[in-house]
Amino acid sequence: MKRDGRTLDHGTLETIRTMAVERVREGERPSEVIASYGFHRCTIYGWLKAAHGRGKGLTAWAARPATGRPRTLTAGQERQVFRWGNGKTPLQYGFDFGLWTRQIVRELIAQRFDVHLSLASIGALLARQGLTPQKPLQRAYQRDPAAIARWQRETYPAIVRTAKRDTAEIYFWDESGFRADAVQGTTWGVKGQTPVVSVPGQRQSISAASAVSAKGAFWFATYPGGLTGELFVTLLRRMLRGRRRPLHLILDGLPAHKTKAVTPYVAELNGRLTLHYLPGDAPDLNSDELVWSHTNRTGHARRPRQKGETLADRVTTQLAEIGRRPALVRSFFKHPRVAYIPDF
């Protein structure tokens, strides 16, 4: 297979040309030399001709800076474009749209620098700055960064100290729902023709609660419908059954977690169970959220149910499989967003 020299950078080409000419001058046949590099047999004769003559020699093949039209924006202006898009939104610059597009960047450059670029040039500029189009994560406006920082620096470390003192366990708790007709992910198909995935005609849904510890322990339960305060107490009783060590349970502020039925039940346990609530609108602090991310990526939604198989059976089987893999459970705690959780 012949090699196309245009795919190589100037420095590499200079080295190959220099070595090839030197080998020919030392007595090797030009056709054999050029064949060893994978180039067309006629290529080397042009190299030899260029290197022949007084005052030329091998310097004829020295790499030179490529010529071309200079960039319209200066290096400083390009860095400014990066600072616009890195962690900020167009709303902060007076636009009425919250996501960056090439058109918005183009308009902002025209406003600030009085320079007019094509959309293709804007795309190339953003790529040079390491900016790529991505689907943004959504965060609630009510999210309190100060409360989140306080939880990570003060509240959770205090829970860990108390648990060590009382030889207690710490679990993170969360709930999720599953639908039989949900299809996660993507599949390949002909452009313009949306692929069709067969799903059961009968709609089924099931809810599940789970709890994980940094040591790899896992507990789960499934139930129909939504979670109520009474059902939450029932699940807590089931979770505590046979447990000898005190339990610190960390969960979100779902109303069912704070009903009148929950408070007296926890009080009557005399310290066997302590509930701790995460800051509002901060699900990323809960490592149990990663359990549901894993199940959606690998579970029932990736493969339609078979004839006679119920959704509850499918979900129960998958969650039970997670419980048999402590290493998998521990891996959830290695995610960067829950790196604040130590394995005590």
C-alpha cells in the first residue's frame, strides 16, 4: 500500500527525505530506498533533483512554516471567546437564550470585536479552544451551593465521626420507578428512518427503593405505586430486620420521608436508626442515584421483556444481581460527584 505524504507533518517529511537522499548517496538504489518508505517510486527522483546543485544539498528539504491567510482574531481574542463559553451562559451577555450556539458566538464576536466570521469559522475556532457541543446537565434554580459545600465539609464528616464512635453503618437511600415500555439508549438505523423496537403491548410499572454503603453492602425492595409515609416505615422495618448495628440513613427530602408516621417510628427505635437529609435539589450527592443510572444503562430497558415475563421479576432479578457484586457497589462511590464519601 502506498503512503500519501500529504498526511504527514512537515517535520516527519523532512526527516524521511533527508534519510532517503543520504541512503542513495551511500550507494543504495533509489527504487529500493523509496519502496522501503512506502512512497511512489517516482517520488525520490524529485527529492534527488532538489537536493542536487551547488549551495543546496540536504537543506533543500528543511521544513518551513506553512503559508496561508492569518487568523482574523488575535490569540488574546480567541482566549476571550473560550472564557465566554467556559461555565457561563449567553444570558449573562444579554442574550435571551441559555445555550451557546455558533450563531450566538458569532454575534457576540461582532459586538465585542467588530469582526464578522462565518459559522464554519466559528466552529473551527471553538474546536481549537477545546469547546465541543454537549448536552448540558440540568440543575434546579433552588439549588444552594453554600448548603452543598457545608454538607461536604462539615455535616457528612460529623455523621462519619458519630458512626465510628457508635460502630454504626452508613447507607445512602433512594427510590426509582420502572416502566415496561421504556427504551433507553440509541440504536443504529438508516438515516431518515427511525428504527422500531418491539415492546410488550401490556403496560407495566414497578417502583423500587435501594440503599448502598461504601463498603459494598446493598439492600433493595420493590413495591407498586408511589411511596407514602406508611409504606416508607414498612420498608424501614424490613431493612432493619436482623440488623444488629445502628444505622445512619442518608436520603433526600421527599415528603414521604418526613411524614408524621416516620418521626414516632424513628423515635421508638432509641438510636437504632438515624435519618439524615441531603441539601435540597442535590441528587448528585447521593451515591444511590448511581444504582439507577446503572440499571437504566444495563437493565430491563435495554432488552424488552420476553413472553410471560413480568417487569417486577425482571427488576428484582437485576437488583439482586447488583447485591451479589460488592465490587460493583463500591465502584459507585468512586464517581467524582460522590468523592466526598470516605470508606470508613
